[in-house]
Amino acid sequence: MRDAAHKAPRDRALDVVRGYADHDAAAVHEALDGLDAGGSLEVYAILILDVLAEFRQVAAALADEWVYDIPEHS
């Protein structure tokens, strides 16, 4: 028997996120196969928070660049 068959939904959700972070499509698909609706929502929540965190970093970097690139009025 495979170990994956005995994993809790939370562990499977974390496996999806790990596979996503590692760019491992096979691991993501395998972990998603065993998720119920609650586990899927947990995965989506984690991924959305990750995307929002990346967006915030990019937005902060762009804001810093824009502050320094503002032309002076003559």
C-alpha cells in the first residue's frame, strides 16, 4: 500500500503546495487526487496568500522605483 493513501487532508493540501513550489506537476496531481472539498479550499487559500505576498513584494519594489523616478518640475 502506498503511504499517500493514509494521509490526512491537511497533509495532502501541504503536498499540493510543496509540489507547486517545487514545480512538480506529478506531485501536485497525485496530492489533488485525494483531496476533499475542504482540503481543496485549504490549498486554494494557501496559494492565494502566496500569490498575494508575491504581489505585495512586487508592488512595494515598484513603489520604491516610482518614488525615485519622479521628475522634478521646472
